Amino acid sequence: MTPKPSRTKIIFVIGVALLIALNLYTFIAAYPETYTPSPGINTSGTILAKDFSAYYVGTWRLWHSPSQIYHFGALGGAEPVTPPHPEAYKYLPSFLLVISPLLTLDYQQALLAFDIAQFLMIPIMAFMLYKLLGSKHLAVTFAVMVIALLLPFPTANWGLSPSYFWQWGEGQAKVALTFLLLLSFYLGSKGRPHLSGVALALGFFDVRFGLLAVPLFIMYNRKNLKAAAASVAAALALSNAMLLYPGIGSGFLGMVFSSGITTPIYYYALIPLFTLLVLIVVNFKELVAAFDYKKVIANFKSAANSKEK
């Protein structure tokens, strides 16, 4: 006979459902912003199309004019029009492969579809966080949920969360990024190092957060680290092989050392940043153990010996 859930767990589930409902409220509040060309939270005050325009136009260029992926401004011709002009694309080109199906929709439809798809990832993120933090006290787990699923800071104009308001309003990709990183950790914790590596490689499109996720990736894959490391290296190389195409690699490097390196941490970037930082804090002891070099060497030797047998 299955035991009944405790009152504490019932309250926990209700609390998580409330967080998702409050995020939905913020989504609805941000929806009109998706139609409004504005400086948004751009510190220069330049009027631009939404951040999603960088992904949408960048994907079109990938298939029609790949050397121009990192070109700032409109190219004209048959390129999708996102007035006054599109945002600059600042990620690894692998992310454009993920966005490609959205080219079957017009720009505004694609932005809304992208937002909805990411919103649907939030309950799955809650599930993965619960599993990843199963050994922690429910109060600690819920505190992590509050940060990852809502990041509340009520304001007069930006709903209950400036981070999520601008995530939805700009059609940003930070929920998809956070989802992929959490998926990598979850798969690693379940003994699926190859899939964990692929998920991290896909989440590496924003290199800043990919690098920040590496310690947690190592911790969750500590029993299969060699296989996980090989997987992420292979997946990164394959998904970004287009960097070898003339103009793409040089465009990426030019972006990194110009606008990319000076890009500030905007509100929506706090979603993956704080989620990763809080996971590092609550797993500090496990991280220290995972980076015990003697254990790491022993694990590598054990894996090598098992293959020889």
C-alpha cells in the first residue's frame, strides 16, 4: 500500500504550484511588451526589436547567409524584417539549430511560441530540482525553487519579477538555458553521462553560464566523469562545427571581443546565474568531495580497469 504524502509535502507541492501561477501572472503582464520596440533594459537606450529578433534573424542567416550571423543591423533583401532593426546575435551558433523550427512561423508568432515553450519547461525544472535536492530539507529545496522558478522582486510596472518580466517581454532564452543545465545535472545524477554531456553542450550556447555550470556538472557526473567529459566535448564540437565556415568563426570572435565581452548581466540573466549559484551553495560539501583529486584519479582508474576486463 502506497503511503500517504505528509502534510509538509502537500504544502510544498502547493507552494511550488503557487510559484508557477505567479510566474504565469508575470508572463501575462509582460505579453504586451513583446509587441513594443523599445530600449527595454538596454543601458544605451537604443530602440531595437526584441532580443528574440537576434535568434530569429540569426537563424534565417544561418540557412541563407551564414557568414552574416554576427552582423549587427538588418541586411535587407529577403531577410525577415524586425523593425527598427534586429538585436545582435551573441551566442554560439549551435543555439540557432534549436531555434530553426520557429522559422516556419512569422516573427511575432515565433516569439510567442518560444515564450510558451519555455514556460512549459518550468514545471519540469521544478521536478528536476526536487530530484536533485532530494537529500536536502524541504525548506532548502523550496528556497531554491523560489529563486529558479520566480526570482520575486515586486515592482510597479514589471509584475512580480523583473527577471521573468523581461525574460518573457524580450523573448529571451534564459529559461531554456537554465532548463538545459538542470537537465544535464539531472541526467548525470541518474547515471546517464553521455546524455548529460549532450545537454550541457546544448546549454553552453551562452558560454558564461556553461562555464559556471562545469563544477556542478562534474559533481553530478563524478561516478562517470570520463564518459561525461568525452560526451560534452564531442557534442560541443559537432554542434558548433559551423564555426569553421568562412565568416562564422571570425564573426563570433569579433562579437566576443567587442560587444560580447562588455554585455552586462541584465535582469533575465539573473535566472540562470542565481540558480547555479544557489545550487553551488547548497551542494558545497558535495562539491568539495567531488573535487578530491585522489577520488577523481581512483574513478578514472576504475573506469579504465573495467574496460580492460
